[in-house]
Amino acid sequence: MKTPLVAPSILSADFSNLQSDVEMLNQSEADYIHIDIMDGVFVPNISFGLPVCDAIYRHAQKPLDVHLMIVKPEQYLSAFRDAGAANISVHYEACTHLHRTLQEIKALDCRAGVAINPHTNVQLLEDCIGDIDLVCMMSVNPGFGGQNFIENTYKKVRQLKEIIAENEASTLIEIDGGVNAQNAPKLMGAGADILVAGSFVFKSVDPQATIKELKAIC
């Protein structure tokens, strides 16, 4: 089984000591730093915005994987690119013209991602799968960290993997929500590529060791 890419979610970090946590991730085996942007409209919570993303970027040595849980994300793409985003994921449910938005992200030299909520059918992505660099599949209802993993995610990963293969696409599958050492092997076995882990990493006694464990367990 392949080694997963790991993207610790900064949403679970210590916001009073954010620089220290970012520097800890720099020294870890993490592949990305996952940043959840919430507007209190698309999801029932507010996290942080452009200034915090820019501050993280100034200290980060890992690529920033930015997940926009906001309405009208197309209005902020270039601003988040300027704030350091390497990957920008927008929600399928928030984009009226998804294909256009994906092209705009690619024009900014960022990897274009599409996030989908737990209730969204993966078949809806088939027509544009060739333009999607990564699918951020929510395995909890978006808005808050520390939620329980939704078991139906395994089935959705397998279905999406089939769509990617049938269309000869190179899309990566990212799982966001409730990831831990117990479900990680099964997710990778189903076809996942990137594991987002928040509470599992930052609430552990040794976050760096936990990241190493997550990469090795598969």
C-alpha cells in the first residue's frame, strides 16, 4: 500500500502560539499544512481569513493546502494565492460555474481542488474530473473540528477512484475529517491519497510522532 500524503489541519493548532506550531510542522514529516477558511455563512462557524493565512505562509516551509469553506470563493482566489496558497479547494456546493472557477485557480499557478460535503454524490464531478487536481472529500459535516468520521466515506472514495480511472485523470483524493490511525489504512486501501488530520495530530502528546505514525501505518 502506498504511503499517504499527510496534511495536518491548522484549525486544531494552538492559536495563541501559532508560529510555534507551524515551525513544529516544518520539522515534521507532514507534506502540506491544511488551512480551513470559514465565513460563518457557507458553514456555521468562523475560523480565520487572509491575514492569518499570510502569517502562516511567512513561517511555513511546507506548501499551504487552502480549503475555502466560503460563499463566492471565486472572488478571493488571487488574494489567497498571494497569501501563500499552493492548493486552493473550493466547494462544489458553493460554485455556480465550477469549471470556470477551476480554470481561474489553474491560471494562478495553484493546484485546483474541489471539496464536497458528505451528502454530495461523487458522480457530480465526472464531467470536470479531468480539470480537478484534487478532490477534498469531507468525511465529517464541515464547520467544526473534532467530529466523528462518517463511515460512508469509504464507499464514496471507491466510487470516486473508479471515475478517476475511467476518465484517465490524475486527480488526487484528499480525506478531511475524523482521520486517525484506525481508519487511515482502510481509507488508503479504498484509494485515498492525502489525509487531513487535525485533532488527531494536535491533541496528541507528540504531534511529530503522530504524523510519522500516520505515514507509516499504511
